Amino acid sequence: SLIGRLMFELPEEMGLIAVAVRQTQGKGDPVGCALSTLHISIPLHSNLGQRIPFIQHLVSLAVVEAVRSIPGYEDIELRVKWPNDIYYSDLMKLGGVLVNSTLIETTFHILIGFGFNVSNSNPTICINDLIAKFNREEGTELKPLSADCLIARTVTVLERLIEVFQEKGPNGVLPQYYKYWVHSGKQVRLRSEDGPLAWIVGIDDYGYLQVHQEGEAVESVHPDGNSFDMLRNLLVPK
């Protein structure tokens, strides 16, 4: 892709963002969807460089924060679903994040693709639907938001989250992440559809999901990689 070629020819500290007004090929995302690709550089020997899987969580959180940090919009039911989805409550997906990283010498070059529905009610639901619903239920008059505004806010919030993470590590951002995630008190099955039940307790220092099985220690798990619903079957790393 163009951005993939460009990213190695830019000065180190310069970020690069490409915004798709409308995707012309590939999976046809409808108009009204905020789509963009962002390039960032992360030093290998840094808090985040040692925990690269965390980047997708920071981006998901940044999208949710982009909306919920606007005065008046704090209670719009936009949430994060581990590892890389943006949800309306725990009911419906309205966005996602894709991260590719390449290590060159001691720097990770990271391409972040994110997309979320802003003003397109199809194929699922969009942020402006949630705002309209909130206005109906609460008698408020919150204005609809634009894709451009939300992409810009997402990138600004992400920069701040990365700074905090680099300074304080996972604990600098996890309280905020947990505030917006859909998994509190939820159960999952391990290894297979009829595997043992475990409670989700949080994410570990490397961004993997932590679960607690009755009578066992807390364990970290990751997706088996062959399911569309990343939370369907979870494997316990040996």
C-alpha cells in the first residue's frame, strides 16, 4: 500500500495518517464510516515497545474516549471489546482496529488501521444512532458528530495514551480501559465450546486476557485465532 511504502521514507518523529473518504476496493465499507491508517514509531526499549499487543487496546480506547470525553457525550454507550473491537454496549460491533508492526533495528514501525461507523446505520449501528437514541431517552439535544472530527480526536487521544503508557506502563491506562470495557463479571469457556467456564478478571501486563477458573490460579489466555468471535474459544498459553 502507499502508506506502507511511505512510512520508511519519513523522518523518524513524523507521524503519518491516511484517511479514506470512501474505500474504492477491498471490503466495501459504506459511506459514513470513519476509516484511517496511522503510522507511528515506538522504540523497542520502551514500556510500549516491550508490550506491543497493548497498542490495539490503546487505539480501541482512544476511539471510545474520542466520543465520551466530549462534554455532554460521557454517557453515550460506546465501549471496548478485547482485543480490538468497538461496541455499542455489549450488543453490537460498530468498529475495529488492526495493527501491523515491523521491527527495524531498535524501532517498531507500526501501522494502525481503524474504522468505526459514524453516520451509517448499516450494516449494524453507528455512533450518531447512539447519540439520537440518547437524545430521545434523556431529552438532550446533542449534535451528531462527523467522521473527520472523530478521527482527529482519536489520534489526539491516542497520542496522550501512548505518552502515559510510556511513562507509567499498563497501570497508567488500565483504569480507563476497564471503565469502558464490556467484560466486567463476564464468563468465557476455555479451549472449546464445552470447555471449563472461567471468569474474566482483566488483562495482564502484555495485553492478554486474564481469567479465573474455580479453584485455580488466575491465568492469561489468548484467542485461538480461527474464530470470528475472538472470545469464543480461548487457549491457555503453556
